[in-house]
Amino acid sequence: MGERPSIPHPPRKGPEVVVVLDDGGLATAVARAGEEQAGRVVVLAAPGEGGPSESLLGACREAAKRGARRVVWPVWCGGDAAALHAAFERAFLIQKLAALDAGPGRGIAVETPFADLTEARLRELAEDLDVALPRGM
């Protein structure tokens, strides 16, 4: 079975919209600050009750409603290789499911920019973006 041709997204007017899955942690704050400093409009998506897969699908639906092409999942695995593998697999599979729902050429990218960072690097990014560190970090 051949692949369907890709239909490009229409050009956007105004700033790019990005959906950030909000888990209330430092990585969420860093993602939000970085996107806003880049001039993007950030929409925070609340986590679903059914776990990370449901939350990511909900964030992808929110992105599709708003015409966004990206969902940032600020998952941070803290050096746990099994958790890192699971996060990348989950992001890949949810991205594929979202593409099926959206139709040809209208997929939503699920990004995991902090998944493999060390705690020190995440704190460094927070400081670079002037994000307040939570107590105890």
C-alpha cells in the first residue's frame, strides 16, 4: 500500500501556536518560557485522568482545534533509560494516532525536548530563561 501524498498546512497568520502539556513541573515552566520568548503563543493543556497517553492525545486534540502543529510534552526521565525509551515510544505512537485523526498531511508533532536531560542541565535552562526553581530543587 503506497503512502498518501502530503498536503501541506496552510500558511499561518500571526504567531505560531504551540500546546504544552502542563504537569506543573519545572520542565513545563521551562518549555513555556522558551516558547514564549521565541514569540509563540502557548496554550497549556491539562493532564487527563487516564495517564500520559490520554493526556497526550488530549493535547493533540487541543492543538488540532487551535491550528497548532506542535505539542510539547515536558516529560523528564532523570537518566532512567527504561523511562526514556517508554517516553519516546509513547510520543511516537501518539503522534501517529494524532496524524490518523487529523488526516493526510495534517499531523501534530509531539516533542520531548527535556526527556534525556540531566537535572543539572534542566536547572541551567531554567536559569537561562529566568524561570524560578521550585522549592527543594
